Amino acid sequence: MVSLRDAHREFLSHLKDKSRASATILAYGKDIEQLVSYLQDQGKTDPATVETMDLQAFMQKLADEHYTPKSISRKTNSTKTFFKFLKTSNLITNDPAVSLEHPKFENKPPRILTKLEYRSLRDAARADTRMLAVIELLLQTGIRIGELSKLRVEDVDLENLTVHVPPFEDTRERTIPLNKAAAEAIKNYLPKRAKTPNHALFVTKTGRPLLIRNIRTAIDRYFKVAGIKDAKLNDLRHTWVAFQLQAGVPMTMVSKLAGHKRLSTTEKYLQFITGQNGEAKVKLEEL
């Protein structure tokens, strides 16, 4: 008999073999660890003895402990994925999570910065050439923070005005045009970049790669300096997607450059823009 603990370990190994993103594996790991601990407290250590009512009771316990519906929905998804793996691996014959329902919750629309807001953010960081380059690159290309943190100096081609975005965990490799604002910001930053054998584009004063949490903290600080409320770093990406669509750039082109896996992800932004420019464009909009 395979215990729930053993099944948990096998599940994580399966995710690693599938080359799932490390953040995804970590999230699944924590969610299933929490579930397994709960089931053990209920005297259940064999996956085959788990019933739908046990899983429903776990989700209710989370609700009673004031977990948000969105958080419970994520744990429901983790639970469904875990038991689906057990079923396909023949570790159980019946999947108790099939009929487990997600709680209802309202998805917040993406926060799209106004021109006044992103210009204020730019002005707030004007004296910090490194962070201004970070902000411009995020705002003018729509790349993810994880992708930006992995950029190397050689990924930026200032002569041909492109940036090569290497694959990061489960994101897509692609080449994105660099507009004047982004190219100018990078050009101003490079001479001031710390001299280091490290190839990372954005480095600390001591030459070490700038970490995601450092970038996030710095941009949050500039949001406050600029007086922009309820905004997060990822909103720069949301803003890029929305502005390109509104300017009339074809959805397929925006989706490809954003690295969206599905066109439907890009399509969702249409409901949050005020109307598209009737004339189709091939050139990207500069924010």
C-alpha cells in the first residue's frame, strides 16, 4: 500500500519530470502537504480510503479559517490534479476529487495604468537609471518579471532594436522589438552597470544578478513615490497588452509577443479597453 505521504512525494517527482515551473511545484507541494496533514488527522493515510466528503470537509475547514474563495479554489485545483495523478498512476481506482466543486468568486479585472500614472512612475524613477531601464523594459515589452530577471547583456540588441527573451521555467522563448524609450533607457543604464563577469543584464552594485524580490520591492517603492495606489509590478504587463490591443495591433501578434499560451488569454483584455483603433497596425505602440 502506498501512503498519502508517499503519493505526495511521487506527485512532486512527476511534476518535476514534466518540467513544471518551480513556483508551480512549490505551490502544489504546499497545498497537498496541507491536505495530507488534514487527512492524517482524520485517520486517513491510504489514498484509496479518501472520499469526496473528506475533501469537501477540508475545503470547509479552510473557509472556516477565513481563507479567501480564490485561495480555496487554487487548493481545489491542486487537489483535483493530485488525485487525477493517483488515478492515472493506478494508485487508486476511484477519483474522489472529480465531483469536488470550486467555490464561486469574482475575478478582479486587470489593473491597467493610465498614461498619467505610468508617466508619473517613470518620472519618479528618473534619477535611478537601472530601475528606469527595468520599468521601461517591462512597460514597453510586456515581458514577465521572471523573464526580465534572467535577461543577459547579450540578449539586448541595441543595433537591431530587439530583446531576446530566453525560456524561463515554462514560458516561451521569443524576440520582442525594442522601441525608442526602452532602448534609450537601457543605453543610459549600461555604462553605469557594475563591472562584473556575470552576464545578467540587471545587477547589483556588487555585480550580482538583481533578484525578483528586489525588483518588486523597488518598483513598489516608486509606485508610492508617484502616488499610484493599488498597483503592482504585474500591472505594467497588463498595461502593455491593453494599450497594444487598443492601438489596433493584431491580437495574434500581441499574444505571441506576450508569450500567452492561448489566444483566449489575450482576448480577455478586450473587455477592459475603451475601444480599438479601427486601423490595423503592424508597429507596436510606444507607451
